[in-house]
Amino acid sequence: MPATVAIDLSAIPADQRDAVAALLRERDALKEINRRLEHLVAELNHAVHGKRSEKLSEDERQLAFEDLETAIAEVEESQDEQRPSEGRTRRPARRNRGNLPKDLPRIERLIEPDSLECPCGCGVMHKIGEDRTERLDIVPAQLRVIVTVRPKYACRACTDGVTQMPAPAHLIEGGLPTEGAIAHVLVAKYADHLPLHRQNQILARSGVDIHRSTLADWVGTAAFHLAPVVDRLAEHLKMSTKLFMDETTAPVLDPGRGKTKTGYLWALARDDRAWGGDDPPGVVFFYAPDRRGENAEKILRGFDGSLQLDGYQGYNCLTRSSRKGGDPIRVAHCWAHARRKLKEVFDRDGSEIAAEGLRRIAEFYRVEADIRGTAPGQRLSARQARTAPLVAAFGQWLQEQRLQVSAKSHLGEKLAYIHRHWDGLQTFLHDGRVEIDSNSVENLIRPIALNRKNALFAGHDEGGRTWGRIASLIETAKINNVEPFAYLKTTLEAIAGGHPKSRIDELLPWNFTPSS
């Protein structure tokens, strides 16, 4: 790639500087897009033509292809958006023209002009033809074809032109799928855990042969257009004063080695329902290729509230004065994890010390059951009066047991874990909004584990990022009692119709209103 020539903006006339600066930004954005696209194409070629020792099984190859092709489609869509609107030519849409079975039901939507009166005053215009387009629409458990009919009208008495309504906007202009079909593919892949090559097989049984690469193109296009909604969702969460965070493994195929590597989906969640908070619940999944704490630091940039999490040491950087992106975060550690440590020892050898610890922790949870759903002030008062003495007694008991148990024993290690996180385990005693544990976010990442089990792994790092992005919208919709398919279908239709960026909050899952 040729070196970039530096341009001195000060040497350009003042009235032209803004335009030149805009062109330079567009040039740099296109160069970055091209660099990423070249990298993805190289990885795709490697997956196809790699050494025999790096060859993939059929399932592995299908997953690698669908995630790489999804990523390429997303980059190409980004490339199209960066080009000037004047003279913009879109990449050819992937079509299956003529392959829609004749026996699929057709629903015709007639789009007539507002008036058939000739503009010149000659009278009523006459139909001289029409344009018909067919796109595949998918509704749950039903395939159908949407036929859009746009009659053409012209006047017999003059030659003032032809009147016809413009074609409605679509997410994939000139493409086969409706926004409902795209939403169905997204929900099937990321909520119902069906990889694209399996969806291809399911569609083929209905007589519709749509290649996996075409489905990947649809997913990539949708992922690009939904990205601003997910980014805004993350911004909204980080404006909160209290969040949950956890991470879970996301096995990712490494085509260069012919095996999987361990990536991670980091979940950032808000759930204030236990104390009647006004903010709706939500979760965003951020993909990272590793579990380093700097990922959490990057994700939480701009957030300065309390964070509920487990005892993973990678989070320690968040509490230091050197934290990047904000002030040191106040951490609330999880009593469920502390209880789990003692339960492991008890299940292994029946330790009476572990059993006593479990009984003491159970007393904390009995208080929590009594105050669940009450206001933060009431929760705080109850905890100060009832739970604080129990926690203080537990702390004294903990120190006594640590003096009696070998630090190198299995039980000693578990007691040391609780001791290390003692300050964070007491945070819930001083803030009525803080939960006793981080079970809320753990419940939210369970669908990720299920998708991991069914799909085996993501086909590429880019697939992990798309996985996190779409899962964020689906899981946030679900915890707000919003049906994911209806939400994604309506959101994609709004985006295709030019929904203004200034009103992007209207597209967040909790603002969705089902059509009657």
C-alpha cells in the first residue's frame, strides 16, 4: 500500500479547509476498511488452501466460512456507506432470482400514486404497465413471497411522462430477503442456536435453496446496520450508577492452526428490578480474544459507578488510581461465589467448617428474601440492622478458622479467597441498590453457553464480535419481555426506511411497542 502523503491544511484556503478535511477523513476510513477486508480475504483463502495439517473438518469449514463471509459483508457495507452519495454504486446483491417455488403463497402489495389525474389537466391517466419484484419473506413456521406491484400510469392525450410510486426502501436494496427474513435468520442463529449451514438445510426442505454464503451476507449487512443501536445501548448502560460484569468463554476457530482457541464474551449488564429502579434492564456482550483485565478497563471507559462482579483478579486494575478511562471503581463482590467455594469443599469431603460457613451465609440470604422488591432505603436499613451483625460475626469466624486450617489445604485456599475479597463482600451493606451477589448477570450469559454447546464455536474472531452484538439485542429484548423476532424485524425496517440517528434511542429494545 503506497505511503500516505501528508497534507498541510494551513496551506489551503480557509473556505476549502473543511471540505478537504472531510475528504481526508473519508480516505483514511476507506484505507482502514480495505486493510481489514484484505486481512479477512487472506484468512478465508488460508481456510480453503491451507496445509494438509491445517485442514478443517466439514463442520469447522462451514463455520469458518459463514463467520468470515459475514465479516466481509459487514466491511463491504461499511465501504458502501463511506462512499460519497453522488454516483454511489452498491455492490451486486446476492440473489436467487427465479428460484422461489411457485407454490409458495404470494402476498401482493399494490403501491398506487396518490392521484391518477394527469398533471397537465387532461384527465385520468391510464395504466400502461407495472414493475413487479419478488422478495423472500420469512415469518415463524411459514415461508411466503412478498410481491410488490407498482403500476405505471401515463396520459393518452399528452407526453408529460409516466407516474409511478417509488419502490419502498429495503435493508438490502435489490436483494432477495425482507427485513422479516433477515430477522428470522438472526434469531435462529443467535437465539435458537442454529448455524447458517443448518438453516440452509432447513430452508432447502421447503424447496428454497439459499446458500450459506448468502445467509452470511444477510447477517453481515444486518450486523453493520445494528451496530449503532448496540453502541447506544452500551452508552445507556454506562450512564448508570451500578452495573454487573462477568465474562464467559467463547471458543473461536483458529483457521491457521486448524483448531479452536479460547475467546471471551464480556457481559456488562444492568438489572435494577430487585429494588424497583426506573432504568430498564439490559446487557451488552463485548467480544475479546483473551481474558486480560485491560479488556474490562476498555469496555468500562466512562463508567464511574459501583460494579458487581466475581473474584477474578483481572478486574483488579479497575480499582486502582491508575485506572484508564475514569476514576477507581467501587467493587461489590459476590456472596454466591463465596458460598460456591465452601460448597465445593463440603461436597468433596463433608467438611464441618465448610458446612458452618454455608449455614452462616444462608442467614444473609434469608434477610435478602424478606426485603426483595423493596426500596433501596428500606433494604439498606434492614441490612444494617439484621445483616451487618451477621457479616461481622462471619468475619470473626473466618479469621479463627484460617488460623486453624492449613493455608495450602483445599479448605484453606477457599477461606483465603473469601478473605481476599472481604471489603468487596461488604459493599452491599452500605448501598441499598447493590445486590448480595452477581447472579443477575450470570443468568444473562446462560444463553451464550447454550449457543456455545450447540454451535460448538464461532468460526472467527469477527464471528465472536457479531455474536456478541446480536446477542446483546436479543437478550436485552428478552429480559424486557419483548419478542426478539418482532423487535429485530421492526428495527431493521426502521433502519431501512432511514430512521434518523438523532432518534436512535427509539430503537432500543425496551422502547419497542408491538404493532396491534
